[in-house]
Amino acid sequence: MAQVQYIKDLYENEEKSLREISRITGHSFETVQKYAQKENWNEDNLPDTEPTSYPVLGEFIPIVDGWLEADRKVPRKQRHTAWRLFCRLRDEYGFRGSYSSVKRYVRKKKYVMKVQSAGFLPLERTPGCGQVDFGEFLYYDAGGQEQRGYALTISFPHSNMGYTQAFPSQNQECLLEGMKRIFEHMGGVPPRLRFDNMTTAVAQVLRGTERSLTEGFSRFMLHYRFQAEFCNPASGNEKGNVENKVGYSRRNAFVPVPTITSFEKFNEEYLWGWCEKDAQRDHYIHKVPILELWQADADALLNLPDYPFTVFRYSTLTVSKTGFVVIDTNRYGLSPVLAGEVVQAKIFFDHIEFFHDHHAVGSFRRSYKQNDEIYDWTQYVATLCKKPRAMENTRFFHQMPQQWQTYLAFTQGKERKNALQLLSEIVNDGNADLCDDALELAAQNGRTDTDSLRQCYYMVAKKEYRPDPLQLTSGPMLNYNPNLSIYDGLMGGDAHG
């Protein structure tokens, strides 16, 4: 059916010729013509799947139906084939019928399941089906400044269960990362999710219910195998359950205004617990705990995929002459050596990794401010060695370890250059954390010259190698009694005697 829909779409919407469609799909011209020009899609006679049609298989049909229904929740590669069903019936239940009867029933049953699914209109309270939305809230950062955050909520109208995760933005990386976390926390994937027409998921609203989806969202859907439905434009009431859940969470989970220094910590240590505790209250209609109703939703979830989905997007950027690249108005500092070069960025929701010629050249926290500058002093030390007199005037000087700022401020000329070269060596070794340790060890020994600093660094960073003592086995001793009289002859002993 998917190939038929593809042929029809190419013919009707993309206006491809029949022969062009034949080349694209690999089907014969006659097959393409049959489905592309077909107008009447009525199915007058559905296949009969009543057990009475299968005298030997009849008593085993409920078992087969159960296995086929359960297959809806697992990836296609791990679903039962007709042969596998036959083998299980034979080995586990003593089925004595033929493989052909099982094969005929499975073919008809799958056909009926497909037709029913194609004509299925999801009810508002279908178990397992959810709704997704972001809600805005206020919080205080580590400095006590008021900031805006965004809470992603997935709610389930059947039970009124909801899960929420907080993020600094509502971009695509935050959307997909939040959904991934909720899926993994629940231990399954909702088969259907309803969204509004958020630009992080919908690239273009087409006619009717058709949507052109963003590439990242499409790959995420394929990976987790859920189906996405989208509300009509300006029709938030079509996902009223999650709209109410967003407001409820904001009035309860985010009151009083929280202080968030780490979204990761806030989500793990607070929000998961709040969601589970909230599920213990009674449903507003059924008057039983939400957690009891949730079990039906949980049973309807699809299995998680074998491989987790890594949420990020690629961007190709050119490094400026000062070593900066720009992402979302914010400037990230790379090594000035890369000036004019093209780098690739892997943009995650909380950090960004930069690569040049497949080699990592930097990693930074992701800033959600406007026109912010984020850089790492270690990227500039090698360049600073060539211009040591400019040190105090650089913007990154105050990012250096405080003890090195003080030490370098009292150096001049060749001494400063040698100190910067040592600092560059420490950074290139990946031991920036040991900068202060080398200075402290030198100070304890009353030394401030660069050569002494280098020796102290080697003592701290490079462990002294001392081989284990040689362990000799207690073997037999050689009975060696040389005749030393020959030496007397060599030394003229006889003559002197």
C-alpha cells in the first residue's frame, strides 16, 4: 500500500509522467498506469477471517491474533513471519495442520489489520496516544537574574497522565531531546502524537491535513516509529488536554519561581519526581488515581528502538580572521590558526562541538543569549606566544587561571615568552587543569624561573617510572672453581718468586 500511495503521490501531486514514475519506483509501466490512474478505491468484499473457515487452525486463531497484534509494537525486522508463526504453533502448542493454512490466514489477517488501520480515526482518549506542547515559564539563574524557560509536556488524554521536561529554548534540539527523554523514562513510545504546527517540526503547512516536515523531525519519527498528527492552524483546542496540562504544570511545578542552575539537574532531581507524585491524585472524571488509568496507556506503547537517537544538527561555518564562528547571533571562539577555514559544527541542545577535517577543534556550552561571546583561553595561547606583549589587552586574559595571571603580569620580554611557551605546552598536553599545580610546587621550593616551572610540571604530570626489582629464582648454583695460577704466569709470578 505504501508503494501504491507513493505512485499516486508522484502522479497527482508531483505531476510526474508514467514512464518517469516507472523509472523512479522500479515498477513496470503497466503497474504504474494501473495505480496512478485508478479512481475507484472501494473495497466491496473484505476477506473472511472467521475461525470456521479454518477447521484445523480454528482453535489456534486467538493465539495467532495475539501474536500479530503484539507485532504492531515492535520493529518490522522482529515481527513474526508466517513460517515463524507455524513453527511456534507446532512446537509450543502441538499444532498438526499445514503451513499453507497458517500462511493463508496470516495473509488475510494482515490485510484486514492494514485496511482497518488505514481507515482509523484516532479518538481523543485512545490509550497510548498523546499530545505534545511547549509552555513558557520564568526562573532565576545562578546569578539571581530572571530568565525565560520552556517546559515540554507530553500528556495522555485517556489517563490524564503527563510528563514534563524543562529547557532553555523551544528549538528543534530541545523538542527532540525532551521527547527522547520522556520516551526513555516511560519505557515506550506513543503510537500517535498530536502537535500544533510548530516550525521545529513543520516546514510547511500544505492543503488540508498534509504537512511538509523538517528533516530532523522526520528522521526522529522514523527512528521511534510513531505517527504524527497536526492541528489545523490556530486550533489549539484540538489538543486541549496538553494545553490544560501545560497550564496545570506551570501553576504547580513552577510555583514558587524556581532557581535553575542546571537544567539537567532540575529535570532529573525534581521534575521526574513531581510528575510521578502528581499521578497519584484522582482523575477529574473517573475518581480513581491517574496512575491506575495510566496502565492502559503504558500497555499500548511501542517498544523503544534498539539504538538511542542522538539529537543534534550539523552546520557548516567559516572561521573569521579572529577565530570566531557565529551560530544564532552568538560568537564561538576557535583557534586563530583556523582563520578563513571551513569547520563543521554538531549543535546539541546544551553544547556545540566543532570539527575541522574530521578532527575536533573545540567544544563549548551552547549560549541562548543574544550576541554573546563564548571562547576558551586555551585556544589562543599558541598565538599569544608570537605576540606576548599583547597579553593584558586580550579579552581572554581574565579567563586564565588566577595564579598564572599574577605570574605572567610580573614577567617581561624573553621571560614572558618562555612562560607562555610552557603554558602552551601544558595546554597541548591536555593538562590545563595542572597549570596551578606546577606553579604551587615551584613556589614551595622557592623557584619562579621558567626552567624550574617546567621541571615542576613534569613532576606533576608525568609519573616517574621505577621498574620493579628483578626477582631472581632460586636455581642451582654453578660449581665454578677456576685455576688462578695461570695469572701468576701471565704476571711473571714465577720470576719474582
